[in-house]
Amino acid sequence: MAQLSQVKSINLSAALWDEIKSHCRRKLAGDFIEGETPVRRAYGMLAGDIHHDLAIVRKVIIFKINARTVEPLKSYMDDVMGRYATPSTTPLEQRGWITDPEELMASYELCDRQGLTVLGTYHMHIVPWEHDPVRDKPTRLDTVLARDSGLFMFIISLVDESRPMIRAFMEGDPQREVPIILEAGS
Amino acid sequence: MAQIIIPSPLRKHTGGKREVQVERSNLEDAMKELVASHPGLKTLFDRPALISVFINGSMLREKPVAWGSVSLAEQDEVTLIIPIAGG
């Protein structure tokens, strides 16, 4: 069985990268679709195939729901964020995202039906920090939340909306980055 | 015999298997059987409150302390969902 931990590079097509960027920009603009939690944060799942040490992204699955305010997930997130979140201009209760169980199960089922492997999740960073003006890496909080997930954490930097960037880190660990090969034209 | 559906990210603990058969007839015992046969899954139960359980596609409302009273029938399909989060 091909393992995500053996992946050394990730192939992302221009079309799928555009899909991710569109999702992020739509949420940033506050243009919400039906059933979507009205927060200006984008998060979703990337699924695809693994061939030896190469992962190929085949599908973008957006998460519409942020269960950040739903117990018992809220208490868990409040606790972790209180301990690990870097102070920012955004209040803690408006930060962080966590999947809704039913939406996540539906996403897994979709991947199984289509024969796809879940590669990881993505979310965007939009606020520049003094010590990290680009925000294209996982924060300490991201690393804690992704620990032992067995998945890549894809970080989309949208600090400069005209120059979005994407990077991939196994289990959100800044030391375990895997290069993304963006198809020409991206 | 019920079967437990393992989500894709957790299959590294089951040798890539999507389904694990369990013989026990209540959810609590079935979970213990699952962990006994696949010890890598044990850490998932460190925070049982975060685990969502679906039986035949319906989300179970009972909390983990009540799992002993949840009966499993032959052919029941149990899915475990562990949330994914980011900052």
C-alpha cells in the first residue's frame, strides 16, 4: 500500500489550483453559498492518487461547515487555541476551523466511491504577522492540530491576494515540507 | 458480524484495510476488539468525546460512556470519524 509518508512531491494541476484559489477568494469576499458557515475562511480536502513517491491531486472538496462553535468540538478548540495560538488581531473565538462530522464522512465516502486517497486538507492564511509577513507555513497551532493526522496540511497564503501561494507539510510540521509541482500555466 | 469502516487517513493502522470485522455485539466491546486487533488505533480513543460514530449512515447521539448499551446487529456498518482542524 502506497503511504502518504513516503511521498516526496505533489503534482497539482492548473485547473485544481484555480479551483482552490477561487474557493479562497470567494470566502474572503464574503460570498457564501447555501449551507456554508458565514466565515471569511476557506478550508477543504485534497484527494488523489499516490504513485510510488509522487502524489497527484485529482479532486478538491470544499468544506462548507465550520463546527468551531459546536460542542464538544468548541471546548476542544478553545483549549488548544488558548494554549498554542499566536496572538493576532483576530479574536480567538473567530479563529480556527474544525470539520463537521457528517460533512467529513460524506467527503470520505465520496473519495472511496471514486477510488481516491485523501491526501490532506487545506486552509488559508490572510493576515500578515510582523514575524511572519507571508504566512505560507503552518503556525504552531496548525502543527499541534495536525499532529498524528497522517495527512498533508496545505497552507494557502493569501496575504497578497494577487499572488497566492501554496505549500504542503506532512502533519503540519514545518520541518516536513514536500514540494508541490504546479502545472505550467498555474 | 458487524463491520467497522475505517476512514482513509486511519488505514495506515489497519494495513490499508477499509473494513474491519468485529464479533462483539455492543459498540463499546466492538471498539475494544478493534483496538486489540489494531493497536495503532488506540490513540484515537485518548479523546473519545471527539469521535463521531455513524451506524448504517446515521450519526449516533449517545456519548462514549453509553456505548456499552448500543447494540450492534449482523451486517451493521459502523463508521468512525475523527475531526480534522486547523488554525
